[in-house]
Amino acid sequence: MKEIKNNQYHPETLSVRAGSEMTAFGENSEALFLNSSFRFNSAAQAAARFGGQEAGNIYSRFTNPTVTMFQNKLAALEGAEQCVATSSGMSAILATVMALCSAGEHIVSSRSIFGTSTQLFGNILKRWGLQVTFVSQTNVTEWQAAVTPKTKLFFVETPSNPLTEVCDIQALADIAHQAGAHLVVDNCFCTPAIQCPLELGADIIIHSATKYIDGQGRCLGGAVLGSKALMEPVYGFLRTAGVTMSAFNAWVFLKGLETLFVRMEAHSSRALALATWLEAQPQVSRVYYPGLASHPQYALALKQQTSGGGIVSFEVKPKASQTPQQAAWALIDATQLISITANLGDAKSTITHPATTTHSRITAEARAEAGIRDSLVRIAVGLEHVDDLKSDLRL
Ligand SMILES: *Cc1c(COP(=O)(O)O)cnc(C)c1O
């Protein structure tokens, strides 16, 4: 097998070709290694592997060839020196914080992050002595003001879920670096097919591979990417704590990455068509989609992203007898085709009511502050024909 040099090819080519390491059998599709441990030729070789003097596989909690191929492919796509694959997107975030922060230290996070990430920071990690300040997704002066001498990480997700607010990665990276902190970007909504945060100045990328990297709603997984120096403690945490990606899931994600660019183009073009149509519907009061000229950060989105991505949110106007929640639920319940589920990044379009699902565990005040209203509906646009999606919404 000839070596694929990452700077020699376009990202689309790397998504198909990078990271593959074939065995002696000459298979043309990456093999699935379903074994927990690896044997050594001698006691001396075992010692060299464990001591790190010799590269090679030891035990699948922290070295597995299929997982390694997935890590190398994703690293090539994000332009990262190293990728650490994890059991889920949440364990990718946990591993990052556990590796890079200690009790008494401080994180500045956007208020508009994934609901479970807010729980992890605001409830669980707080009990272990980590201070977290939640600030505006879009107002950089709040980030600057929140910095303390103990600040280690800035954490952001762009575009955000569910309101698709775009933050200025370059501006936040500059503030983080002046404070001696690192900027972490959850790149789940865009994937490297649409946005490369490291090129914009971010230090660490988080992925929930569960979403677009899989692309067909099969497996849970995550990843952390960055420089070798930053990934060393993250890998050390994974090796010890065991938040490992299974080899089977890595094999599914490897196949998912091969089609990432064509899928993301198709998700984005359908989402743009649906968002444009929604904006013209009298029963819709507002549409949130970074690919629309009406989006408050449209210019910034154009600069950072190659397209708007697959997530469209909108507010339904309640009829005279309805509360906003009833209006949103009625629209969701009337669908026949679109799946009612909170997952996203699937070939099947999904629809959800963020206030009572993904964001139901945060307080009503926090939801109001984040702008997540009861009339809000989120659609993760899949790969069906857009006309069928429009008819299914019955607007
Ligand atoms: C789903 C999601 C996560 C968590 O990923 P899991 O794989 O479900 O643990 C983190 N961030 C974002 C933006 C997500 O959408």
C-alpha cells in the first residue's frame, strides 16, 4: 500500500483514502479487528511496547488497528496532528476536561451548547471543583470579561444547537490565547466537510461521531483532535479511564467518513431549500439557518463555513386557541415521514421540540435566556427529496 501524504490531495480524496492501513491480505476496505489484546514475539518486545519504545498494538482499550485507522483519517480531514477516538461525544468532552483541567480551575463556555454538555459542566464537573462561567455565543466582550487567572479552556459549539448561532472562532481564539487558555470547538454540526476550526485558530476539536460522521444513525462515538502536546494527556486519560471507542463502531465510522463530503453537500442543499421555503410560510414566524441572508451572522457563517449545514430551526405561530408549545407539538405530531427523535446527522430527517426534549433539563429561565422558545421546532434535514419534507410539514 502506497503512503497517502495528507498535503498532496484534496480533503474529499483524503476522506476516501487517508488513514487506511491494509494487512497482508490486500483487502481494499479497512478490516475490522475484533480482538481485545495483541501478542508479542518475546518478553522483551512486550516490555518495549508497554514502555513506549516500540510502536504497536497492546490492548484494545487504548490501541486497536481499526480505531487507529479512524483516528488517522479524521485527523487528516481536520488538519490535526492527533486524534483520540472515544466512546461517545460526551466522553470526548469529559476526557478533554479531565485531561486539561484540575479542581479550582475555570472554563468559559457558551451558554448555547448541547444541553447535555451544559449538564456536564454546570452540575457534574462543578461538584469536582471546576468553575464554569456561561456567556453569550455571539458577544465576544462577555468572553473577555469572564476570563480569570484560573481560566484553562474556552468551550464553544458553532453553529449552536438548536438556534444555529454562529460564533467568531478567530476572535475567541485570540482572547483565549491572550489569557493563556485553549479554545475548544465542538464541530459536530459542520464536520470538516464544512468547517475546519483549527485553521481558524482553535486548539482542540470535539466530535460526536454519532451524528454526521456515522451519517446513518447506527453507532455512538466521539473524538478529540489537536496538537500532539495537547492530545497526550487526553490519550492518557482514555488509556486509564477507558472511555474507548469500540472497534466495530470505528469500522462503521471509517465507512461513514468516505461519503462525508457528498452527504454534507446534500444535507446542506436540502436544508437551504427547506429554510428558504419555511421563511415564506405565513404560519412560521422565524427561521434559524446560517445559510439564509436573514441570519444575524450570515457574513461570519460564509467566512467560516463552506455551506449552512443540515440543521434548520423555526418558530411556529400559535393559532388563537393554542399555546406556543401546543402549536409546535401539533406540527410535529402531524408529520408522517419525518422521524420524531432528537438525534441528528442521519439520512432520515428528524424533528424535535428542543424545549421539552434536548433542552428540557435546563431551567425555564436558562432556556429563556438562551432564546429557546416553546414555539421552536428543530429539523435535522436528511437525504429525502425536499418536496416530500415540505409536504410532510403540512404548513
Ligand atoms: C450529540 C451531541 C453531543 C454528544 O454526543 P454523543 O455522541 O451523543 O455523546 C455533543 N455535542 C453536540 C453538538 C451534539 O449534537
